[in-house]
Amino acid sequence: MMASAHLVAAFVIFAFFSEIPRTSAQSNVNDYFDQMEADVKELARKLGEIFSSPCGNDPSCPNGCSQSMCQQLANNLPISYINASASVTRSNSSVTYFSYGGQDQPSDVESSSICRTQLLDETFQNVSSKVNYYLDYYVGLIDGTRRAYPGREEQQDSCLLYDSRIRPWYSGAITYPNHLVILVDIGHSMTDPLKTAPSGLDTKLHAAQNFSLALLSTAYKDNYINVVSFGGAQNDSYTRSLQVGFNYDNPSIHKELATLNLKILNFTNQTSVLNTDVTAFVTGLNTTLRAFSDSTLPNAQLYNLSKNIVLFTDGSFASQDILNDPSVVAAIAELQAINVNLFVYSDELSVGLQSLTAEMNGSYTVWASNDNPLHEMRSYFGYLAASHRNLFNDTPFWIDNYRDAYNISDIITVSMPAFDQDKFVGVAAIDVPFPQLPRDDMNNLGQRRTTRDNTLESASSSTRASSVPPIFDDYNCGTSGSMCQGPPQESFNKEAFQDRKCRNLCADQEDNKVKEIVIGTVVGAIFAAAVFGTGAFLCMRRRKKEARERGSSGTTNVDARITGVQEEAKKPPSETWGDPL
């Protein structure tokens, strides 16, 4: 069954792509890529627009409906589907969100994103109607929510494990060649319970480890990253920063950073019996400075690297007069001389830390929870995204081709950060299967990437550091009610399931204007092939009979009919099969 299903799925995809008109892309590939860039910019603009209103005035909350739960595919069904999904519909989009701590329901922040982004459906439909290539359109939000179009209902496991923020289309759109040093306080006070954890179930150090590991997962190709600790039983020995590679099969996996992962996990075995003092902190800063100044980094001379410190600490070393310490002042001056940015995350509101951060024009954040670390660090990612936008003048970013998350095809992605005025809210992206574009098109796309690389080389670090000063992010947005979950989930019915009809749990069932995609599985495909073959056979017999009956006078009619068939074949798939997938 699995083998047959795979063959049919591959046949249907091949047949679909072989019919897609390529005239416009082949005749003027620049127009095609320009269109994709214009569409992703429009999607990003709309995404920023719907986040501009106050949360309480959101017209889609709390009564709006959304395909938010991904439960249609259950029990690892032994059937292979095109696009690895239960259904595909162009009537509305679908949602995935990342589940923290095994929670099935989205958080308030995720619920708000789910409700708001439902307003993107009209924009999704508008931009998708402009091209005939197979495309996926989607947005990823800072809280980890993703809305994709065409809509899919996915397996529960896939729904809760997919995190947009560690995918290359997201991280690539908000980071230029970046040198990040994660600086972690492992002094004794960091073993105290985290204030935001219920009943003291977590410690400050565990939270710092969790945040650090999350940061590593967002690394993008050709960035440099390092991890430095201070305040432990022994001083941290210096090691050179690692260059991030690109995993074609799974871009979210970075095996080259395994040593840094292990180092973070070992922090709990290296804590001191003493609280961190200012001397230990300065030692950590000097080690960080050495990492940024290391001239032996491979290929570092090819990039003008942005330099950023993300510091996790409770600030036990930071007295109110910390800036009166000559060693601290000297270390800060050296970091400022090479345009290093500082982002501080803590569960303590420390006056000394605030003074230190302000001196470096940095960002200070008291995290509210350990459940969604990447969302808690949005000030850092917002800075990267805004700097990226300013540096490239709102130019979309083309990702290197990679294997998509559904393991269907090589794809290329164009993506664009989205902003509510100056606040980063997420990334918009458009996919197209890489094999469907002629090689000449890829050469042209490569020139666009080269242009971006040249821009990177010419931009100065001082320009980057001053272009977007980090700001304090006080984002706190939830919903005022529960999100619509639709009717109870249906029990699995194989016969009904094989019809592949869109179930549209929360869509308007009375809207007959919206087309639904109906694609057969194994039985459907075989049946369609049989019908097509029978129809072709009967059509040919009829033509021969008419030719014999009418003689030469019938030739003109037959030729006209053949011409009509040829013209029909030239029509785009949306006119012959309904909307493309």
C-alpha cells in the first residue's frame, strides 16, 4: 500500500508540474522573481498592518474561528498523501503553533496571533492567483505560530513540533552575517529558584541553559557563535567561535554546534559555591572580547560581522556603582570600540545591570516565563530584523535551496521580515519547488544572492550598530476569550478520508464561491486514469468515424477540433483542473 501510494503521489505531482506553463518565467525570469519578491513584500506589509491595532480592538478575537488544532491525521495512518496532509484547501489558511511543556492549547499570545493572522486569508488568495507555479505561502510569528496557505490539516505531532523560528526561511530573513557570543553567569546564586517558575520547580541556571540552547537552534548559515561562562568554580578557557553550516536535508539541525550544546548542558556541573563577583564578570567580558577579535576565524574576513552579546544573569555582581569600577569601564570601552551590542536577560530587576546596559546602548529584559524562550528574547531578534531591513532597504531574502519539512521536494524560499511600524512581528515567506525552475533561472537567482553578499561586504559595522539602537520591548498581548476550536474531531473513516475533501472545520460552509480541492488517492488516481483513457479512446473512434463519413469535407472540422484540444491544453491548471495545489 505504501509503495503504491508513493508512486501515485509522485506521478500526480510530476503530471501536475509538467503541465504548468513556464512561458513567462522562461521569457523573462527577472519578471517572475520580481513578482515573487513583490508578493512576499505585500504579505509582510499586511502582516504588520494587522498587528498595528491594540489587542483589545482586534475584530477577529475572541469570536473568530481558525483551523488551529492539527488532529485530522491520527494514529500514524499508513497512507502516503501529496503534501503529507489530510486535505488541502484554497478557501482558507491553516495554523500550527509550538507546544511548550506538552500543552495542547495555545497560550494567550499564540491565540492572539492565530486570531489576527486569520485576516491574511484574503491576501493569501490575492497573491496566489498571480502565478501558476506550485507555491506555498506562509508567515511565522515571533511567538512560534505559523499560518500557511493553502490550508492543511496536519498530524498532531507535526503541528506541535514545527517551530518557524528555527527554520532557514525565518532566520535567514532577519540575520546578516552575525557573530553572537552567549555569555552565561553560573555563579552560586544562579542555582536559586526562578521567580517566574511555579513552586520553585526551575532554577535561574536551568532557564539560562534553556534560553541558550534555543538561541543555538536559530543560527543561520555563515554566522559565528560562541558560548562563554563566568562565575563558575573555574574560569572558562577560551575556544574559538564556530562557523554555522547549512544542513540541506534538515536545516534546523546544526551538528557543527554539538560542542557548544554539550558545554551549555554541563553548566550545572561547574557552578561555584560563591556568588559571582565583578572580577569574574570582567573576566567573562574579556573572554568575549577575545572571541570577537580573533583574526583566525575561518572566512571571517569575507564578512563584515555584526557583533552581539546575549547575557544571562541575575546580576548578583552588579552593584549600583558598577560603572565606577575601572576594570568594568575598560572592558566596556574595548567592546564599544568594535561596535558590540549587548542584550541582557534576567529574572531580576537590577539597577546596576540597567546602568551597565544603558552605557552600552543595549537592551535589558526581565523575562516573564521559561516556557517560550525565543519569544522572551524578541528584543534581540527584533534588533536583528530591523538592522537587516535598514541595511538592505527592504529587499527580500532568497534562501539557499533545501529539503522542505514535509520531505517532498527541494525548495527555494523568498522571505521578508514584517513590522508593526518599527516592532518586529514575524516573517512572511513564499516557497517554490527548486526542481521546477530551469537551471538558467537559478543562475539569475544566484546573481541576486551575490548582490546581497556584496552589500554585506560593503556595509560597515559602525553603520549597523548605529542604524537600529536596541529598545526595551514591553509587548504583552493576549486574547480576551477562548479561541474557537470548531466542532468535535471526527473519528477516522478511511472511505471518507480517501475522498480528500476539505473539511473546513471553521470555514463558512455556506460560501459556495470558494472552490474546494478534491484530489484522489490511490483509488481516485487509478479511476481518473481509467476515465481519461476511456474518454481518449472513444474520442479517437468518433473522430475516425466522422472522417470516414464526411470524407475530405470533414477534414476542416477535425482540424478545428484538434486545434481546440490543443488550445485547451495550453490553459493554466487553474482553468482545467481547478486551483493548483
